[in-house]
Amino acid sequence: MQRLAIFDLDNTLVDRQGPLTDWVSAFSSQNALSDLDRADLLQLVHARAHPSAFETIRAQYGLTPSAEALWRDYCVYMARSVTCPADVLEGLSTLRRTGWKVVVATNGTTEIQTAKVTMSGIVDHVDAVCASEAVGVRKPEVVMFEGAAAACGADLALGGWVIGDGVDTDIRGGRAAGLRTIWISGSRTWPGGDAEPDHATTDVCQAIDLLLTVS
């Protein structure tokens, strides 16, 4: 099996939920939204933050700025707020130094995901970043994993690993693509069913340590 490690981004390499919740709180206060509106907004952007979502947000709350301006502000806020721990960055670099191809495969628009990997420093510690908007499909589609492998000069047919927190997007998707998987559980219990992960770790540093022990 080739040494290919395909990492998820949000809630795997970086914490998305904390900055997202903080953005919703700040946005809601700025626009005098009710608690119910705040909960609805969090649900909307948590499901999929995309320029089209900000058309909905603008119309739903009767906001003056354009949807494009709201999206730009959101991108700036998230890129500034998302961080990657130093030990994770070092772990990614260690994988590369020991012969691994390391790529980030993330659902989301190229603009926001590129901004996050750049501002967090991840882009300097991986071989490639592959966002679903650029590929034209989202995880768990096999084409997404093919695109990620190709982006770092690897061949999906030769195998590899997917590391991520998503049960469907990362683990079931990775297994459907013929890859081995490490589930970042965050202390959750595997929900059951088919396509269980090959391994489960609490966080991504443990997953990197595990990869460094496999041949």
C-alpha cells in the first residue's frame, strides 16, 4: 500500500464548531437577531456555509449588505479564527519527511477552505489541498478521493488512508473508495452499521502517531 494520507479539514485538523458558533453570536448581536433566529442561523451555516446560503440569510433577516459582502465578511472571520495546533502541523510534516503523501480533502467552497488552510499554516505542511467545489462533487463520492490522490501525485488504486471525523463523508466514503480509515471520534461512540473504521482515535495527533507505525 502506498503511503497516502488523506485528511479531512473541519473538526479534524482544525476546530470549525468553535469559530462558527462565535461568528453566529457576533453576527446575531450585530443584527439584533432573536435567540430563535440565532439557533436557525447556526443550523444553516453548520449544514453548509456557501455563498448561496448568504442570499437566504440576507433575505430572511432583511439585511442591507449584499449577500456577497456578507459572505466575504464570513470568510475573513473564519479564516482569522480557525487555528491548527503546532503539534498537528509538526505531525503532518513528520509524515511527509518519512515518505508519506499528505493531502487535505475537504467539502466546501475553494475560497473559504483555501483561506482556512492558508491562515492556519496547514498549506505549508501538506502536499496538496483538494476542495469539493474544485472537484465538482462532495465526500463521500469516490471521485472526491480520486481527486485528492491525484492532487498530490498519488494513485487511488494503490490504496492509502482517510483520516476524519465524518462517519459518512470520511469513513464510509473512504472505505467505498478502497482506502483504510481512521475515525477521529472526539470520544464519541461509533454509531454502528457497516463500514466500521479500521481504527478510531480521540484526536488527529493520535491518528498521525498511528500512521507512523504502519508500513
